[in-house]
Amino acid sequence: MAKTIVGLEVTEESVRAAEISLGRRPQLIAYGEVPLPPEAARDSEVLDSGAVAVALRQLWTGARFKSRDAVLGVASRRILVREYTTQAMRPDLLREALPYQVQDLLPVPASQAVLDFFPLSQEGDQVSGLLVAAVSENIEQIISTLGKVKVRAQAVDLAAFGLARATAPLVLPDEAVATVSIGDHTTQVVIARGGVPLFVRLLPIDVATAAGRRHSAELVEPELALAAVGAGHGNGTGLAAAGRTRGAIRAATPPGASDLAARLRSTLAFFGSRANALPITRVFITGAGAAVEGVVPTIGTAIDIPVTVITVGDVVSMSAPPPAGEVAFNLVGTVGVALGEAGK
């Protein structure tokens, strides 16, 4: 087995990766992010394989990754994530039966979907968990593009699961927390206990991050970008609890922030209203949107739960120089994706 693994994400604005050491105490040893030209990709969907391959080649060269083994994190609006209950059976039998059981829930024929089931609990002969379904063509296109630059996809993981995994060391084992990663076009919300995801929702809301504004203006340069807007990095030096950030961030509300705060409030309320739902003790905010002026205070005033902004330095130790700006926020999820392999 390789001594390191790379977590990789393809977004509309960039390709981003983080290399961590394998073992009981993973460390972030290298990272990088390369901008993509407009229309090269959509969230977790490759539209221009050639352009994405060029960016991936620049990413591996510029970041000097040791490994070409990668875990691909996906977070597309077209990915279905929902709670599902089925007959308890052996994992191999469930994999065979699942396409027939969930066909009516899918937007495409089951033969055109990649399905996964994440079991959470069992009562009698019924097992409940999270059903994840993605369009197989989209996943195959990314894997094919990786092959062009000799990067091997060892696994494909839902990026929200990586977020739950990354924040697990920050909480007590029985504590239920929400982690919110704010991207330019999609916000991921995962509620987890002890790193185990209980509920996932993807919110299609546009928030104008610095990278997104550069992308919209078509000013992207095809070179390695290790930092974006100025902001603190992790290891306790990132933005602190929302109550303490309000004095540092002006009260102006950026476009999309109010809608995001309202959707997040309703999402948390929906989870809390269910029978036997665990109370959410705090909300972690990350992703590039956390660096956008006014976003965190808007969320903090909308929900009645303590809010903390986190960067990658808060969730993993590092031997690489600490990242800054939007990259420090975005890498939380990317590292979380890689941690799934590190723990095996």
C-alpha cells in the first residue's frame, strides 16, 4: 500500500487536491488548487476533458504530490442522497437487489446510476440508512479524465461524508453536529455523530466567492493557485465562533447569504423535528463561502445554535506550509475525503 493518499475534488472553478499520510495519525503533507477555464466542468462533472486533464497535470506537478492514488470526492446537485429503509441482508446481496428496489426513486434508469447504501441502524429485519445515487456517466467521465494523467481513482466518496469525517475529532463521540461547506453554487450540509453521517442535504444556492468572481469574469490563469482571498489559516488561527466574527466582518449581506441562511435554518429545523432526532449542539462552517464578507454573521443570526468557522488546520495536523485564504477553507472537505482511506 502506498504511504500517502490524495483526496481530489473537481468543481466548476477548479481542481483541488490534498495529500495526507496514511496511518493512525494522518498529516497533510501537500495540497494545491488549479483554476479551470469557464465551462470546463460543473460541480463533480467534467465537460471538457482536455482542459481538466491539463489542470490536473499542473496540479500534480505544482503541488509535488508523491502519490498518484486518489480518492474522488463528488458533490453534484444531480446526486441523490436520501434516507432509505430496506430488508436486512448480506452486503453483496443488497448490492444486487438495490437497483431493483430504488428504480422509482431515481431520475435515470438504475442501469445508468452508481448506487451506494450507507447503513445506520437496524430494527428487526429492517435496516435504515442513506441511499446515494449518482449518474454513472458523470463518474466514469471523471475517472477517464484522471486516467489521461495517470492518476488512479482508488475510491469515489460523497464529499459530504468527508466533511463528517473531518470534523469528528472536534466533537465528543455522542455529540450531533452539522457541518456546512459553502461553495460558489452548492452548499453541502451534513449532520453527523462521531463522524457517522445521519443526514445530508445539498442546497443549490449561489454565493459569490472570490474564486467564483474571478471565474465569472473569465480572468482565470491556468497556474497553480495555493491561496485566494486573505484569511486566517487553521491550527486555531482561523475565524472563531460566529459571535466573535461579527465585529470583524461588516454587516453588509452579500447576494445569496439571506437565502442560504433561511434554507439552512429550515434544513436544521426539519432534522430536529423528526422522531428521536438528536439535538444539534453546534454548526461548523467551512468552504470558500465562509470567507465571504457577511455570510457567517447572516447565518449566525438565523439559527439558534452556536456557529464556528473552521479551516483545514483545525481538522488535521500538517507538515506542509499552512494554506491561506479560500484554500484553507476548501481543503477541509478534500482532506475529509482522503481520510476515509487513511483509516483503512
